[in-house]
Amino acid sequence: MLHHHHSVTCRHHDKHSAQEVLDEALHRAKDGGLRRTRALEDVLRILIASHQPLNLADISESKGLKSGADRATVYRLLVKLEERGIIRRLGLHDRSTYYTMLEHDRHDDYLICTGCGRIQRLDIQCPVEALERDIEKASGFKKLHHELEFYGLCPKCA
Amino acid sequence: MLHHHHSVTCRHHDKHSAQEVLDEALHRAKDGGLRRTRALEDVLRILIASHQPLNLADISESKGLKSGADRATVYRLLVKLEERGIIRRLGLHDRSTYYTMLEHDRHDDYLICTGCGRIQRLDIQCPVEALERDIEKASGFKKLHHELEFYGLCPKCA
DNA sequence: ATACATGCAAACATTTTGCTTTGGC
DNA sequence: GCCAAAGCAAAATGTTTGCATGTAT
């Protein structure tokens, strides 16, 4: 349950430094059989630095992509990273697919303006964790995770 | 909170008959300035009959589309129906956009298999309603609604 | 040395639009 | 009769793949 005197928007108080998160991700990528290339590091760094989900265009056109890697390269990296559970795919109402880092001790829900498309990470205690475990048991589905987004009109667009 | 002795899957016990839902939707469409065409009725009927979200291809190739309406026609109807709050768009992890009827007294959450793509409506009491109202107040966003999906591997695919 | 990663270009899937004709009100 | 809706076809958008070449291990 959310307390009204707390901000509902993201406070960006990461538990781990960007460097730690990167090292961990690179380690997991290596274990997953990926080679340590410039493009891989760039993509991870960009995702870690972003406080929003990013899509393929965002990443492949990012200033942070020092290697200047091709769209196809970035695409293939994203697929591999997702398969290995290092990043997560999100289906926001945009035509494109969004990605975020998947950090163990953090879960993100989003608040999205249907007018301007602004995506805001919510700093809330997610209320569906218990439910998720129940559904896992009751349905026989394995490795459950969830996606929760709130849509509405932001103050500017309303 | 879900009780373990209850099924977690949809029981299809609609509170209103399909005809009632259709009449209500047509009425709201009319109020929204839409003309009562064959294609409109077909699209609504198809959505009402479906116990799953449907995408543009599903609808425009459906047997139920007696009028044989064009893809573009169906597309434009879907846009108009969504603008008027009669149907809802969903961003499932598929490449396409899905739609469902938006019924006042029903809220749908989904369980989706990341292996075979099967979409299952969940018959649960959604735990985020209260949170939604809090976020609405705290964020200044208007007309909030949410989308909640659980992803995982179904028994067959696991 | 080998297998994986990359770049480029082309193929795909799906959505979206322009324009003319049709049809509901 | 007027304006919205439909039909057809083409454009736009974003993703995905094939293949020759480069590069990490």
C-alpha cells in the first residue's frame, strides 16, 4: 500500500553502483556464452544508465553507442540478453518493444501518459508479488514474472 | 487475495448477456457519433464473443465478419472504439496490438505463456485498484487504468 | 583456427494513410 | 444531400534474416 506523503515517482536511489551492475551483467553474459565485445558493453551501459525503458531505435541511435554498432547487431544482442534473463522486454503501447535491465532486487512498474507517451518509473511497493506466487502454484506455469503499467493523462496533456 | 482452492483460470460466468453488452456498446458508439454500419456490429460482436484479446488480423479474417470488411475499415473502427472507451488496447508481447471489450464491472488480467503464446484470462480479484487511486491522486494523472500480465512457461512448454 | 559477432542490405509483418466511392442519417 | 465510412492500394514503421567479412577466444 502506498502512503500519500511519499512521492510516487522514482527516487533513483540505486542499491548498486552502475559499475557493479555492469560487471554483474557482463559476467552473466560471459557465462551465457556471449563474447565480450564493444557493442555488448555499450548496450549494457546504455540500458544501465537509462532510467526509462528503451527501444531498439533509442539504443542503436544513442550517443552512448560509441562503437557505432548497427541496428541489427544491437537487435541481436538484445535478443540474446533477454534469452539469458539479463534484460527484460516490455510491451508498452508503443509500436516498438522496450527493454530494461533486470536487476534482482528491483521490480519496476510504470506510469505512462497516453497523450505524450511519457514513461515514468513508479517507486511503489508492487502489490502483486504474493498473487504471483499463488498463480504460479495454481496454474502450473513456471518462472512467472509480471508486467504492470498504469496509463492515463499526465497533468500537461489533461 | 487468491484462495488456493479456487480455480485461477477464467470461469466465463458473464454478468450480462452478449446481447446486452452489444446493445450497450452500440448505444455508446452512437452517442460517440459513429454510424451503425454492418462492419461496426460485426467487430463488436466478434470482440464480445471472444474470451481472449484479439488483434487486427484475428478480427479482419474472422468468420464472424459477415460484411467482409476491409482491414483498413476494421482498423479505423478499432481506433474509434478505443477513443470512445468502448474497447481497450493491450500491449502483449506479441508484435501486434490486441483489443478487448471494456466492460464496466469486469477487469481482466492475463496469464501468457512465453513459449507458445497462449493467452489466458485470469479470474482473480485484481489487487491494484486501491493503488491505482492512490497513484492518480499522487501523480496528478487523470483517467488512470492499468494493464497487468503474468508471463511464464505453461505446463506443456516447461 | 574456429566459431561467434558484425555490417549491410533486403525481406517481413503489421499498422497507418490517401483518395475515391458508397451509404447512413 | 451531406458527411462519415468503406474499399483499395500504397506508404510507413519497426522487426527480423541472409550472407559475406571481421574478430574474440
